[in-house]
Amino acid sequence: MWIVGIIGAGIVTALIQLAIGGFQADFVEWMRVLLLHQFAVSHGLIAVLGFIINVLYPERTAARLGWPSGPFQVKYGFAQLGLGVMGVLAIWFQGNFWVGVLVTLYIYGLSGLWTHTQEILRARKVTRNVAGVELFNIILDIVYHLVLTWMSLQIPGIWVLS
């Protein structure tokens, strides 16, 4: 459930930025600020934490998940770092660049969707039950990406071919 806290951190920092401006922003600016903070803050945190736990402490992380450790974790940690770098770059590069950030998030989200679905199927074979946490992660991931996409569609200049 840590992901809810990370998403929340991006919302809180966006609200702080909007509060500093006296909440005078129009709807489009609200969407821009909220989306930017999801890119830079939420995905920046995912990147740093993912890099640390998968590259610096792979055995401990794998043991906590009940998975075997392996070199894939280093690759995964660097992929998460790349996700965060894209998010932070969104501070300076806006407009069409944000489509690239979103597509990167979609691909990362698909990896989570695939992994969590496989875990549900694996656990169901063993226990005949569906793991509630895994199912929640799948639903949250789909809803989160739909919300980010909807927000991006509210901001002129993002989904524009040039």
C-alpha cells in the first residue's frame, strides 16, 4: 500500500504549490500542476526507492516478496530510475514531452499489471484464493493511469502532433 502514500505525496506537493499561488489557478493550471507533481514527485520517489531496494538491497527485497533474487533486479532498479528521470525532466520539458513521460508510465504500468496478474494466478493455484492486495494493486494501477491520461487531455498542447 506504499504506492498510495507516494501518489499522495505528489498531490500534497501540488497543493502546496497551488496554495503558495493563493489557489488562483484556473482548471487547466490545476491539472498541469497536479500532473507535473505526479511526474516529478511521485515518480521521482518511485525511482529513488526502486533503485535503492532493487540495486543496493536486492536479496532483502526479493526475500520480502517471496521471489528469488537475481540480476533482473538491477535492470529493474535502473528502469525505475529512468522513469524518475523522465518525471523530473518534465519540470523543464513540457508540451509534447509529457506524452513521452506518459508512454513511459504506461509501459511501466503494464509491467506491474503483468506481474501482479501472474502473482494472483500463481497464488490462486496454491491457495485457491485471490490475494486482495494484488487485486487492489491491479485496480489502482489501471485507475491511476486512466486519471493521469484524463488530466493530460485537459491540458492544451500535450497531445498535439508537430
